[in-house]
Amino acid sequence: MTDVQAPRSGGLGAHSPEVAAAKARRWGAFYYAEQVLRVMKNYAWSMLMYSVGQPVAYLFAMGVGLATLVDSQDAAAFGGVSYLTFIAPALLVSAAVMTAANEFTFPVMAGFKWRRTYFGPHASPLTPSQIAAGHIMAVTLRLLLQSAIYFAAVAMFGATPHGGAWLGILAATLAGLSFGLPLMAYSASITEDKGQFALVMRLIVMPLFLFSGTFFPLDTLPLALRWIGWISPIWHGTELGRVAGYGYGEPPLLTMVHVAVLAGLAIVGWILTRRRFEKRMGQ
Amino acid sequence: MMPAGTRSGRLPHAGTVIAAENLTKTYGDVAAVDGISFSVSAGESFGLLGPNGAGKSTTMKMIGGVTGRTSGKLSIMGLDPDSHGPEVRAHLGVVPQQDNLDEELRVRDNLLIYGRYFGLPMSYLGPKADELLEFAQLTDKAKSKVDALSGGMKRRLTIARSLINEPRILLLDEPTTGLDPQARHILWDRLFRLKEQGVTLILTTHYMDEAEQLCDRLIVVDKGRIMAEGSPARLIRDHSTREVVELRFGSERNTTIAAQLDGIGERLEVLPDRVLIYAHDGEGALEQVASRGLRPLTSLVRRSSLEDVFLRLTGRSLVD
């Protein structure tokens, strides 16, 4: 191997530090999103399997197995639609929330502590809030893609009678962010891993999944438990998905409340996340 | 609006790339960096030498525009990093103390994605990445996962990554800590080539040999303050004698025997494991020791180093 000279200087031409800084100020979040997506690409296959495999498993178990039993009972209990149609939006939203719960916990810890991957870009012109935003953008894209695949699988089972059912993809993505962004702020505040994330999954995500009107309408629950649904992004997202999916009748005001709650949680989560990132990286 | 450079108070003279004045950083009540001032000229190799916890890394983070200062003035290329963080960082290449490579990406992709953070187009990054892999002697590892690299290779990849934007200033925080001697020498050779190319090097180290090899000028830092400043040779001349005699009498006896060495050489330093005699003529001092009937277990005459300078200035060793 021939020895080489140290890298030459001055070959950058139009890409001076000034240009780099200006571009980074404008597009920095996208640059970081590109990095997260490149890493995700390594897991593309397992992500695809998860996106397709999980709905198919659930749909067979619940939609085909359980549904035969449920549908032979009182159809009015589920708003006059088949059980499969009833749970399809809920499964879509739950899957998005669970993916968000994963993407906004362990990778954040890896970024700050385990692999310190946030600190590489932080030494470049990117800012902490752009790094946070890029992470979020990449996960949002993943949620959209996963929900679209999930939706297609559900549609093949004939569980989406309504023309606007695809809007459930957006509802699921929004629900994922409204749960995921406050969680991301929490993840960014953890300096030592004491199994907090496992607790989040078991003590928050699972109860929300079970008590958010997922498998039965929320109002069949006693009042003492119904509040879980009211504070749950899964319930708000699911109700939106049902309105879009089969024209579930609820007052338009309530639909707006769902959107407002989901958007509100996501915005508060983003503000807290950004603050956390700026503080922790600026130390 | 005034140009950024004039805001730093005193106008750095032409060619000054970094100017710090009373730079201070406190965490709670603790002053990690306690009012230090220095300036660095373009093309210079400037070192911060000091033990762990001296405030070297904190200073580097402030220069690197990732940590704000508590007080004082700081300008990099005439820019204040607190208000122009992205602009300052666009000028720099940074090799952090701990590698933070993307372990899940391949070696070459690490360079490409890092270049993207500077908004650099792929048409530039492709050939540049290959050139840097060659420079870092990692060409045959281009497609490997970072996980599979040795410590020295990861370090070289980190240096290659820091050069992707062709920075004129390179910040190196403890570049060779934790590497074996061979890997260190390869790294020093690469850094020396960059220096020859006119890249300004700012490096922290607690290895005196590294400081002597690479630095034109350095500051000795302890507890957040500058203890001395100058070229390695100058510091040794000013703060130590030409030669040093190292004597070991066994850990129990060093202190008691030291009393009998009084008057030999210019100065005596008693450490737990050895006694140091500072003298212009080491061999002569050693003969005097023998003439007093003292028989050390081992003896060694060597030239003074920055380690001795540090010991003199702080009363402590560099590496605890």
C-alpha cells in the first residue's frame, strides 16, 4: 500500500464552514433523521415482520377466533359492526403506540449514554433540538409506514368498510407521538438505567392497551376504571380510527376533543423533550 | 451590526484562531475552569496538559461550542460559540475523549453520514470518505461494522470522521488514552502529517510524551487554573534541571534515606516509590550518592520531562 498525504485542504469550494452552518441551521433536523433511518434500515426486515406479523396474528386470534363467539351475541354492543371491524382501528393504534414506546425509550438512552450517538452530531453544526427533532421525524416516518402496512393487512381481512378508513393511519401515528413524545422527555431525563423502561411497558403501556376501549367499548367499564381510557392516547386514537373506519357515531365535538388531546400531549412532549435535550447536551 | 470578531473585547491579532480571556465554567459551587486566558495562532499545535479533573475537557467543550461558559470571553475564528454555535462548530473537527461512532453503521457510512451533518453533498463525500479511509489506514475495513474494529482503529476512524469537513482547527481530547504503544505511534504520525498541512491542533493529554511529541506550545493546567505556559523545552528549562536521577531504595526506606541525600543536586523530590534528584549533571550526582555509601536498589539518570515540570508546579504526579 502506498503511503498517502494528509488530506488536502481547500477542495471544499462552495462548501465553506459558513455554508455548512447555514445549511445545518435550515436542514439539520433532516440530516439527523437521515442518520436514524440509516440505522433503522439495519432492522428493516424485523420491522416489516413486526408490522405484518402482529396484525395478522391478532386478526386471526381476535378477529376470526374470538369474533365468531362475540358476533353470535348482540351485534349492537359494538355499534352494529362486526367485532373484527370494531377492533381493527384499536389494533392499528395500539401497535403504533407500542412501537413509539420502544423507539422513544431505548434509542434515547443509547444516544445519551449507552452509545453516546447524540454527542457525535452535537459536535457538528447540528443543535440538540435538531437532533431531537430528527429522531422524532424518523420515528414518525416509521409509524406512518408501519401503520400503512398494518392497515393494508387489516383491509385484506375486510375490516375497513368505510372509504375514509385510511385516515386511521394518521390517527395511529398521532397517537404514537402523543404517547411517545412525553415518554421521550422522560427517557432523556434518565441518567441511570434501573429498568424504568420495562416498568413503563408493563405498568403503563399494557394497562392502557387493555383498558382503552380496545377490545370492548370503554363505557362497558365501571366509572372507576373508565378514566384510564380518558387519559389514554390509545383510546383517543382508537375512537378517531373508528370514526374514520366505519363511521362510528359520536358527537363532532368529541372527535375534536380527541384530536386536541392527542395534539396537545404531543406538543407538550416535544417542548419538554427539546428542553431536556438542550440542557443535557449543553452541560 | 459589528463584525463578530470585534465583540470579544480585545481584537485578536491577525492569525489568532482561538482567544480565551478569563474563561470560567462552574458547576454548582465547583469551578471546573477557573479564569484561564490563552490564545492560539493558525497552524499552531497547542496543548492542555494536566491530570484528570484539571478542567481540560470542559475547556475543550467550551471551545467546541457544545458547552456554554459561566463567564469570561471566548472567540473561535472571531465568533462567540455561545451565540454562533453552529458556525463555530462548522469550522472545527472534533475528536472526543470517548468514541461516539455509530456502531450500527459500517465504517465508510460513518464518514458519509457525519459529512451530511455539514450539509455536504454525496458527490463530495464519496471520494472524500475514500481518501480519509486511506489516510486512517482503514481502506480494507470500509465495509466492516464499527463493532468489529480494534480500539486503535476506532480512534483512527474518529479522527477520519473529524476531518470530513476539512476543518482548519482540530480539537483532540485525550486522543491516545487507552491505546497500546504501537497504536499511539501510528496515531501520532497521522496527527503530525495534519500539523504539517497547517491544521491547527488543540489537544488535551495527561501524557507528557504526547505533549512533547505534538505540541509547539502548551499550558499546564491544574484545578481549572493555568500553572505555566510555554514550549515543552522552555517549560523544562524554566521549571526543572537538565537531568534527573531516579533512585529506588525500597518503598519503606525512601523517606528516611532522603535526609542523607541533602545537598546533592539542586533539588530533591521524595515520592512514595522513588527519590528524584534534580541536577544539571546526573552522573555526577549519582557518584556523590555512591560516595556517601548509599546503595539504591535501582538508579537511573534521565533528561527532565514535562512530568517533572508538573511535579514541580503542583507537587503531584500527572497520572495518579
